[in-house]
Amino acid sequence: MRRAIAFAFLLALAAAAPAQQTDTAPATARALASHDTSTDRAFEETLKNIDDVLWHFKLADVASIDKVAITSKPRREKNPTGQGAGNALIIPAYVFAPKTLRGKAPLIVFIHGGVHGDFETSYAHIVRELLDQGYVIIAPEYRGSTGYGSDLYEQIDYGGAEVDDVKAARDWAVEMLPNVNGSRVGIIGWSHGGYQTLLNIFNWPDAYQVAYAGVPVSDLVQRMGYKSQGYRNTFKEFIGKEAVDDPAEYRRRSPVNHVEKLRTPLLVHTNTNDEDVNVMEVEHLIEALKAAGKKFEYKIYQSAPGGHRFNRIDTKLARESRQEIYAFLGRYLKP
């Protein structure tokens, strides 16, 4: 949908341009028509620039909106001894704060989903709901995110350094935002964002007071078994091998294999008709947490309309489900 909107936007600009300028802008037309990788990244940057403007249209009435650049773990270099090798990776992050905020507020670390995705305005209604409850929000564009060219895109490290990127955003917000209460930090995400949520609380349980994982990717070995070869190839590109050839590495990157580390209050939601993260993945996580004797909360929705996005859309059920999430967060983040 965003691609269609952006394309229409660009076509409108082209149509509005003076006729004599037509011959001076063939590069844009070639870029839009081409399908090579560099053009894809360039088009994603255009989408991101448009979407960044839309954030202000959607939320400026209730939010102070900023976009910052922070540093995280070193970037992956093809030449480990070349110039700049070992430098920290710079990642963008969105910051949203209620305009009515006085004093310090709890922080929500909000993680976008997607193997390659970004924090875009389809989340705006959820951000607004969180702002209405008085939270400050930081949303990092971790390595592998789209909209920032090939450099960040090709740094993808699913279940690896991307998890450190999210923690770096949390730490930056606690240190640098004067209106944040660093002792009240929650973390939330859906799909790959739920996956990241789980790995963050498993790795740094003292950094977060509460967590919500919606339809979370949970078991990469199991997941590779039911996904397409194209999906598996994405992982092979940065891990080096497929799961069948290196199952230990895929298990290392799977939340289901780290459940013994849980110490943070956790709520998990899944849906039996999820067309992306099969419910069996999340059920495996739930059973593993139970077997490890962990205290947590969960709900398995039965064929909820919307499938993978069932509680991120605008149905009555979705809104009720999000109220469950906010009540759970508030239990640990609000006095």
C-alpha cells in the first residue's frame, strides 16, 4: 500500500512539473522502472522520506516527534582491516512524547516487525494510544531496516547484533531523554518485533520492567521448515548456511531455546489462523516457558479476523485486545 501511495505521489509530482523539464528527469523514471537492488533501496528511501512527513500529519496534534541517530555494535565489514573497520553502526530511531507531558514518564521501546521492515505509519494509531496513556516511545530502525539505503539494509543480523541495536536505543533514551523514568521501561513488538522483544528480555532482564510479544517468531528451525526457499535464502545470506546445515546456529538465535532466562513480566498473544507466524511456533514457546517453570501470561485467539495482524487493525476485537496489552503494561509501569 505504501509503495502504491508513494508511486502515485511521485506521478502527481511529475504530472505537475513544467513540460520543458521532462527531458531533464529521465533518471527518476528509469529508477522507478528498474528492478535492480540499488533501485529498490533508492525507492525505499523515497518511501521512508514520504512516510516521515506523514508521521507529523498523523500525530503532530498530540506528540512531539523527533528522529535521532544513535550508535550500536560495530558494523559487519567485508574487509575487517579496512578503513573504518570496527566503527560503531549508526542507526536512526524515532522518539515520540506526549505534548502534555510534565515531569518524567515511563518509556516504551516499540520494535517494528519484518525480516526487512521499518517503523512506518501503519503503527500510528497504536503510537497515539500509547501517547494518550502518557508514555514516551522510542522506536529504533535496527540493522536490516529498509528506507536507509543498501548500507543499513545489508547489515541485517537476524537474532544477532540487531538485538543489541534495540538495547542501545533503550539505553540512549534512558540516558538522554530528561522526561523518561529509567526505572520504568516496557518493550513491545509484533512478529519479528515480538521476536526481538523476547530476546531483549532474555538477554537483559533488568533493563525492562514488562514486555509484550505479539504473534512472535519463536523457533527459527521450525520456521525454516514451513517457509519458502526464498525466505530461507535471506537467512543463508548472512548466517552462511541454511538451518538444515547448521541447526545449532538457528537454535542459538531462537527465543524458544532461551526461555530459562525469563525474569521479566511477559504477555504473549497468538492467533490460530495466523498466515505468517504459524500458531505452532508460539505454542512451542508457550510450552517451553511452562516446562521451565516460568510465570507469564498468554492468550491464544481462535481464528481472530485479521490473521497475523488481528490486533493491530481497527476492529472491535483488535481494540479490546490492545486494551488487554495496555492494562498489562500499566500494571508494571504506572504507579
